[in-house]
Amino acid sequence: MQKNDYKAQGAIEYLLIIGAAILVVAIVVIAMTSTTTTATTQTTQATTTSGQAQTGLGQMAISMASGGGGTQTKAGLNCKAIKNMFSSASNGLYWIDPTGGDTSDAFQAYCDMTTDGGGWTLVLLNSPYPTPPSPTWNEAINNNTVTGSLNVDLISFDQLVGLKYWNLIGNTLRAEVGSTPTNLTHRATYTYSLNTANDYSITMSNEQVSIQTTGTSSPGLYTYHAAISAKFTTLDRDNDIETSGNCATYYGNTSWWYGACWSGSFWGGGTSGGYRNKPFWTGSNILPSDPIEYFDWGAIFIR
């Protein structure tokens, strides 16, 4: 073999070695890049999962916190107090203790945490549930009277929160009626007060109508009952101005701020059979010529 042939062969071998080295380096780089990408993806997935867990635990954390309303011993003062403490609190059932201090008298109530800033406590509900409350005076003032089963659907129960708690919960009253909780025909808010020294007579002012799809804008609770500062009447305590008897006993023993007797009772005729067992926005609709102002669902909230 000639000298020049040895040189050519050496050059070729050298180039092959260099090429193999480059190939090894390329494979290593690709492998490292793949590992880094996989690690990054796994880290991203872990972060996302962690974020989802935090979101899922948000309401749970609120309910278990002191004042969060998750249990009787952790009851909040009212829905507004809970909303003030935990801005992310969502609609649902909470334990509240409007009197404060010892939570032995705390009770569960539905909190609307979204409407108009949230913090609304449900204090009266007449839903499609067939049996409205018929409390005695003591029960109507001091108890949380529920028929059916408390549920966030707001159609499985009727409820009357004891009147002694109303002023403590707040001074703004929101009344609304419709075919369902999410399909309203009327909604209005008021500044209100119950006079505890005068059989819980009701006064209302500063009307703000926010929903009116048909009929009369103002409820009878405002235009008639509050207008005469009607006192509260129960089956065993007659504070109405009807001279012939107790209005509560006429209408399925339902308690209300009766006058002589009602124009727009949220209990309607109760289970008496003579009138519809539905919430009336106004009137009593006893004549065919009367406007239809009764609905399948009606509620009063306080904040």
C-alpha cells in the first residue's frame, strides 16, 4: 500500500470517529430534552391538579372555619357576616346564630351569596311543598319552623324563621315570587323593621323594585300590611283587626301580619281549602275578575 493510501484511510477513520461522537452527543441532547419536557409537563399537571384541589377545598375550608357556618358550633351570625368573612362563600345551607355567643340556639338557614352582592338570609319560604308552617306564637317568635326537608333546591320545604331573629339578621328585606326560584315575576327590596314591643308589627320604606314582568309592582305586604303597621298573628294569638275572628285560623293556621284579613299573604289560604295554598304578591284573587297575582314560589330574604 502506498504512503498516500495510508493517509487517506486514516483521514476516513478519523472522520468516522468524529461523526460517531457527534451522533452520540445528539442522542444524549435529544434524550435530555425529552426528559425535561416530560418533567415540565408532569410539573404543570401537578400544579394544575393542586390548583383544582385548592378550588375544591375552598367551600369546605370556609364551612369548617370558625364563623363559617359549616356546623352548629361554627355558626356565623348571619349570611352577611359569613359573606363578609369569606368573600368566596357560595349559595347553600349554613348554620347561623343571630344572637351570638353560645351556639346552642343556632339553626340552619339558606344563604343567597350571589344576588346583589350576596349575604341574604332566607327567613320565609312558601314553595311547592304542600304543607306550610302553622306555628304557635312562641314557635313563630323563637323557633326556626320548617316543614319538609331543608334543601338547596328551595322547593322541598317551607320555612318561617323566628321573628325575634329578623332585626338581628339585618334591616333590608327582599320579597320575591315566581314560578320557580330562578324564574321570578316580582322582586322588590325595602328598609324594614319589626317592633318587638308591639307584637312584631311591621313597617317598610324605601321601595326598590328590581323585577316586574307583569302585574302590580308593589306587594300587598308593603301596600297594605306594612302600611297599617299590622301586628303579627298566629293561631293562638289574635292581633289582627278582623272583628269576626282570628285570621290565622281562617287560613290553615298560617301566621302573618294580618289586617282584615290579607291582601298579598305569602301563605295565601294555607291548607284551608277556600283559597289557593300559594304565595300571593297582592290581593286574594277570589273573583274571576281579580288579577292573577299568586305564584308557585315565594320567599322573603333579609340582609
